[in-house]
Amino acid sequence: MYSKTPTEQPKRAAIYTRISRDKTGKKAGVKRQRQDCEALAASLGWEVVARFSDNDISAYSGKRRPGFEHLPDAIQTGAVDAVLCWHTDRLHRSMKDLERFIEIADAAALSIKTVTSGEIDLSTSAGRLVARILGDVACQESEHHGERRVRACVQKARRGRWETANRPFGYTMKGKPKEPEAQAIRDAVDDVWEGKSIQQVAREWNAAGLPTTRAGSKHKVGGRTYTVAGTWSAPRVRRVLVNPRYAGLKVHRGAVAEKEKDGVRTRVKGKWTALIDVDTHDRVVAYLMKSDAPGRNRPPGYACRRFGHVLRNAAHLDDYVANAILERLADANLLIAEKRGDSVGALQDERAGWVSKLDTLVDLLEDGTLDGPKARDKAEEYRREIAKIDRRLAAASGGRR
């Protein structure tokens, strides 16, 4: 800890605290940082006039940090002339943020002191050098963490362990078959193969009182709270029947995980009880989607030609498939970006959050629980946010040479 020297004048200080991950949501980490900073201010004789904090936000991820964004305003307006933080990497873990802060601090003759890493004098070349070295170290730590994270996820997928954020139809949260849902899936696979339409399967599941696993969950959209009805539709049934999980195949980043041994690539088998065998799964997936020759007044489409289970507009489905391919290519680019040192894990987490919101909204629209132009506008808003993140991910993977 510091002690105030006789020549040192009292300062009007701002405390900045930040923690990257807060699994409990109780903000215990930032509270401890603030307490240490307040003790440091007391030992220096500085008056704390402002407190800024960002909880559960990485400084390296590129996400906007509201607390950090308010700090420069307080400095530039003269409200504060000193900053206290627990460590320099709480202020910045990217060189972009550091260079911006150096410019602001130098212009304001700002005093910066930390609890654990001493004083940072950004008004001198030596002080700026120290700050940049510490910044480079912090960046390397973040990049290395991203590399470990990607590698750990791939390794975990290859082990075939059961993982899920939401209970899937037919299984418990721990991956045990759940009856009568599991048997309903087995029967549906056989029935569809024998000619029953997917729409009929949906009607039978609804009549049997087998709701989707989201039934009863509440979601807020546009300030209004909606309850998911959980009724089945043909598209929802189809998503179940073609899901590799039910064949005991491990899915990672939207595709069946693979492992290689002696130059031979094989699909990863999951360590849970499959409801159908892999051959049946492959056969049903191929069976449900075949090309349909257009009629005289009908646009090109894809359909099950044997029994006419489904018919889909070819142009729309082609767009969907093209986007899916682009997403897979983006995944490959992300792996390349991670190897180059671009930490994209946080961007992926942010994208997953928007995708989850979009999926929920689509479910509400399909249920008929939610309708109208406002809901569809909200869906478009979510898609735009996903597109923005995709562009940032693309820039991270392809913008450096």
C-alpha cells in the first residue's frame, strides 16, 4: 500500500473495477476490488468522487464496457484527476483501449495508481513503455486462454460426453431416455419410414399430451411476457427426427464431431443410450428430403417424392443451405483466427445469446403465441445483430496478414 508524501496534493479520484466472468451474478469480485481501491485512496488521502464498474465483461472481447466508457468523460470534463484500479489489466486488455487511454490520460495529466502493480505514469515515455509491456502481457494471456478454450472444447467433444443447456425431447437433463417421449421418437421414425406424414406425427404427439420441452417457459419480447404453448408442428418434429443426438452421435458447433485415427476419420459416438441406430438415422435424413419437379404453376421445390411428407420452396431452402455452409466455413475461419491469436470465444458466446433469443422468438411465432409486425421486426433485429457479430468474426479471421 502507498502512504501519502508531504508534497502530494489530494486528488479527486475515480475508482474503476472490472471482472471478466461472474458465474454467480453476485458481483463479489468487483466489490473486493472496490474495497481495496477505497483503502488505497484513504492511505493516499485522495477523495473518491466517482465509481465505475463493469461486471462479467471481458476487456479483450470487444464488447462495449459501459463503466469504462464513462471514465474518459469524467477525466476530460475535469470531474476527476486521478484513477484507482486493482491492476492495470482491469482497465485494458487490448492495445487499442490502452492507446486510447494513454492519449486521454496524457492530455489531462492524470494520476493512475493500482493496488497490485504500483503507479502508472502515462505522461512519460518510460511510463508508457511499462504500460504497453503490461498490456502486451495481458493480451497474450487472453489469447492463450482462447487457444486453450477452443482446444478444450474440441477435446471434450471427441470424448463424446453428454452436454446440454436445455432438456431435449426424449431425454432427461442427464442424458437418460425419458418415457414416453423416447418411445414416441422411435415410433415416429418407423412410421415416417412407412409413409406417415410428419404433420400427422405432430398431431398425434399433441393429442397424446406430449408437449415440447419449452412448454410453459416464459419469455419477454418488446416489454410483454409470453408463455410458450409447446405444441408440435411439422418443422419441429422434423428437427427431432433428423437430430444426430438420437442416434448417439456427438454434435459440436452444429455438426457431428469427428475424430481421426490412422488417417481414417470417424464420427464420434456419444456416451449415452441412442434411441435409434446410426444407419436408421442416416436413412431417415436422406429419405425426408428429395427434389420435387415443379408443376405448371408451381415454383421449384424439395419434397419427399414417395409419400409427399413435406414440400419446401427450393429457392428458400437453397438460401438456408447456403447460409449453413457459410456458417461452417466461418467456424473454420474462427479456428484459424484462434491459432493466429485472435480471441473470438467471447464473440461466439455473444452470437450464441442472440441465436438463442431468435430461436425462442421463432418458437413463439410458430406457436401462434406471438404474432404481428412488431414480433417479426424484432426477429429481423436479432438477425441483424447476429450478422454484425458475423462480420466482426470474419474481420478477426481474415483481417490480419
